[in-house]
Amino acid sequence: MTVMAPLSTELAATATHLRGTLLAERVDQEFRPPLMLTDGERVPHADTFSALGLSSLRLVDIEMALDEALGRRSGLTGLGGSGTVGDFLTHLRSEVLPDLFPDRLHHPGLQHVADTVAFHAVRSPDRPAIECEGRVVTYAALHRESNRAAHALLRAGIGPGSRVGYLGKESEYYYEALFACAKNGAVLVPVNWRLTGPEVDHILRDSGTELLLVEPEFVATLPKAGELPGLRLVVEIDPADPASYQTWKDGSAESDLPRCTGPDDAVAQLYTSGTTGLPKGVVLAHRSFFKIRDALAENGLDWIDWLSGDRSLIGIPGFHVGGLWWAMQGFNAGVTNVSMRMFTSADAVRLIRESGITTACVVPAMLRMMLAEPDLAADDFASLRKVVYGGSPISESLLRSSIEMLGCDLAQIYGLTETGNTSVCLPPHAHVPGSPLLKAAGRPYPGVGLRIVDETGAEVATGTTGEVLLHSPAAMLAYWGLTEATDATLVDGWVHTGDAGYVDADGYLFICDRIKDTVIVAGENVYPAEVENALCKHPAVADAAVVGVPHERWGEAVHAFVALRPGAEVTPRELMRSLKGHLADFKTPSTCEFVDGIPRNPSGKVLRRVLRERFWADRERRVG
């Protein structure tokens, strides 16, 4: 089945604001008096209104709801009996939506990351762009300092297409580096600071990073001098004492650089687990950070929106596409972004309360930890108006608790690094306790294609499970240096997600299982081959396989099956300790069991479904 989101759905923008009134006024009869098309058909047909649950409302009921929302007469029925669908939608767009959403922020002229900070430096120079640990950077200052950094990069021989690595926790300097690269034409390569030395080495080596910005506490994880011939310069940044970094920028001009890249050129390269077990560099263009925003605004949808006065919490780290994409949405809107150096649930709750956070993006594990914080007060989340969540599936119990305790709108997003982050959204109006839609990932954004195919690539019928394919204008350019892997994942513009799911009759996507073997631990991707290779290096291990198993807090945890060599002895604790320094902590198996052998098919492929079965047998969704 193929689903292409509609391009004219302005009515959906009123859903969040009007759903209570509309659903309360629902009646069991058709619209009266009807607006009529020129051929005599009724305007309010099912495909226009079914998503809002309006198909059985009278026109007068909609008018009354709009009148209440606007505080005046909407004039809807004044269109008369000869109005067309076009008249109806034009009226909503021109007369109703601007009054419903007067403070919504969208700047369609912004299509390049470099333009974002330059635009707001002129429009709102004194507005805080970033707040981090009490430090405040205005849009004017962020523009000025990223210009200086861009010139410093150029002076160091870094220009269009060069890779600039960043190894550090969240801070204003990470985003200064992002904007500097965008202005200079370089490509930012964020490195997960939780990785071990060998893992960092792979990313720097694979990307061809020429200049690395690094926080002092992570210098020890870097390869020795000379081991990476392409790495020409390492610049230390200490957010608490940035003197050495400022010295590196000394003498750099504050002027704008001439534009040397366009919306379809690379701006970031994020590493995600791949089929070889080694992370692959996903190359994203500037457009990846604007296309979904534009689709929502152009179609009047408030699934993810920005209002004047919003204060956004950046809780997901910027080395993840979810964190980087979310931060860019806040910058594009010109709001204040509150950055956490690293996420802790206590700090997140405190910042929401003390900083007046109105909107945030989190993974489900973060939600669970925040809601489990001791001594939560009734008003801790009072400032929130919308929380966006994604990165891994969410349990129904956690979703119910979030709806009840946060007291704000919720929106679920689904996508991959390869799709430029989100391609599907479960809008706020679908978050109704008890609704079967709470099990859905959502519907594609306008202009995003969704297909479900079988193992031969043929499309399947509605309700039939197959592989999820997505066609997004925000999708990646390629995997860096991996033509075959790119061609296998990005086929004729369609991203093969490796997720199994189905689409219902209303176009909602439901994720059932994972065709690819990736395990997602609290939003972090873990590829089994990498863990298995590390386990098999132990002299006592003959064979190993790992799978994702349900975990109440993290969504999934890594479970290892290990077959020992004849006569060999090792305890699970000793085996896990042997992985220290070779794997990041989140990749290390939480549990381990010894088995006689690892089940494999005739070609030698691990039968992970067999291994996973007993852990997931009583679960409706076989992903965490």
C-alpha cells in the first residue's frame, strides 16, 4: 500500500484547538445546511473531514465552534449554498487560521543553515538564542561569533566540503561550530562523547576529519598524534573557560562570508550503526532541516509548531539527528533554546520549572525518568504547551502517564537519521486516552510518501505487514564513502527503513517489528555485529549473538547469548568487564547467558527471531 500525505489539509490546523467543542457537539446526521459544489455534491465529504472526526457534524456546529474559538462570528455559513470546496478552504485559510494562530512562527525564506542565525541577528538581535548553565548567547552574538569561527576555519585551510569534527557535550559552542561550518561550506561531524577510543578513531578516520574541536575531558580518547594523517589541527574548547578557543579565533573577522553552498549541499555528517557493525556516516543537506517545517506551515498543520515566546529545551544530544534537528527548528523559528550539557531527569524537570520551558523534544526513556522523579509538584510542568517525543517506541502505560502528568499536547515523531529525522507524526489531537491510535507511529507529513512492501518489493494490501519505505524531501544525500550501502538503502528516492509495519484504512502507520537487527537502548542505536565481534575476541568465546529484549526503563536492553570453547571457563561478569574500553557502556550487554550453540540458518546467518521469541512472545509490538 502506498500513502502520500495530502497537500491541502488546512482544516487539520483547527483540530487541536477545536476538537473538544466539535466532538462534544457531534450529532448523528449529515451537515445541514450543506455547502454545495457546482455539480451538486456536498462539500464536507469523508476524505476531507474523517481525520478530524467531523464527518457527522452539521455545518452550523462547525460555525459555532469557530465562533467560540475566535470570539466573533466566523461567517462560515455566509458562503451560502453555492460555495465551492476552494471557497471553503480559502475562507478558512484567509479568515480563520490567522486569527486562531496569530503568534505562529514560520520564516519560509530560510532554506540554508547559515541564513538562520544571520536573519534572527537582524530581526531579534538581543533575544537569547541559547542558554546553557547560566550562560546566555543572543542571536547577534551567535551570528558574530560563528562568523569569527568560520573565518578561523578558513584561515586553517578548512573550506567547502572539509570535515570538522566536534567531540564534546552540549553547549553554545557546539551550535557556534554548526553555524560556522554552514557559513564556511564545511561539514560538521558530531562525535558521540560516550564512545571509546577505538570507536572515536573509526569516525574520525572514516569521515576524513581535518580539524577537531574537542572538550578537554575527551582528549584522552583521541588517537595518538600522527595516527590520523588527515587530522591537521585539534582545537580544545572548555565551555567553562573558553580562553584557548577564543585565542584560536583571535584576529578573525566578524564579517559575513560569501555563500559557497546551497540547500542541497552537505552541512552535517552523523554516524549511525550499519550492516558491517561499524557506524556509517549519514550525510545530510541543509534542506533536511527545513522541508518538514515548510510542509507543516504551508498546510496549516500545528503538529509541530512554534509560537512567539516559546522556550525550547534541547534534551537530546546534538550528535543524534533528533537533537540536531530539534535545535535547528528552534533556531529557525527564532526562539530561545535551553541546552542541557547532558540529560539528567532532575535537571530536566528543574529547567522546565525554573526556565519556563514551553516545548521540548525527548525520547521515551527520558519521559519515564522525568515522571519518576521524586517529589514532583503539580506545577513542575505548568509552563509546557507541547512535548514532542520519538527515537524509540513508547509503551501505552508511559504514554497514558505522560498525557496525565504533563498536562500538555503530545506529538510522536517517527523517522531515521537517513530520512533526515522525522517523516511520520502522531499529532496532538490523536493523543486521546483509550484511543487505538496510541499504538500508531502516526501519519506521513504532507509531501512525504509511505509504502509497505513485501520481501520482493511488491506493495502489500492495507493492514498487511511489510517493510516500511519512506520518501521524504529531507532524506539523506548518501552514506559517506559507501556507494553500495547507499544504493541498498536509498532506492529511487525511497528509504528502506528496515522496520516492519502496516498502514490502516485511515493512513496511520503502525510499527510491529524490526527487520534490521538494530537494538535501540534509550534512543541509542546498537548494532549486534559490533557487540558480537567484541565478545568473540575473548579467548573463551567460540560464538556469540546479541538481541534486544524489553526493558522497562530503557525500552530495550542488549542481551548476549554466548557459546564457550570446549573446556573454557569465564563468568558473565568477567566477560562483560573484558568489553570495557572496547565498547561504549550503552552497547555492553546488560544480561548474558551461556548456551551450547547459536542457532543459524544454512548460510550462517544468526536466527535472531528464534533468540528473541521468548522475550517478546507476550508483546503486541516486538520493538521496545
